[in-house]
Amino acid sequence: MNNQNEPYETNPARVVAKAKSLLAETDYAMLTDVVITNKTEFAQYREFLREAVKAPKNPTTFPNMPEPEWAEE
């Protein structure tokens, strides 16, 4: 996964575009058949992204994307 803790974004349109892109990139983590042990981290990360889409702040610093912790079968 990408490290998203990059210099902050100041353009609201780019904040929204980046947040939507990161949401799409992490959709898989919320699927019921994906077994990762840190779904809560992904849920919190995605909540930040949804808030950035609804009300982009100027500036916005994106947090690091969680790394999936795959459950053992």
C-alpha cells in the first residue's frame, strides 16, 4: 500500500479527488469475505476520507493508509 502521509493538500477539489481515489483503493477491506484483523483501522481511515469528501478542509493532511493484517486460516 502507499504511504499517504505526504505534504498536505490545499486545493479543495484535489482533496475530494484524492479522498475518493483512496476510498476506492480501500473498498476491498470492507468486504465481508476479506478476513483482516484490523478492519477497525480501515473503517476509521475511511471515515476520515468520507469526511474529506463531504467537507474538505484547507489544508488537509491525509493519514497513512493502514496495512492489511491478514488473518490466518
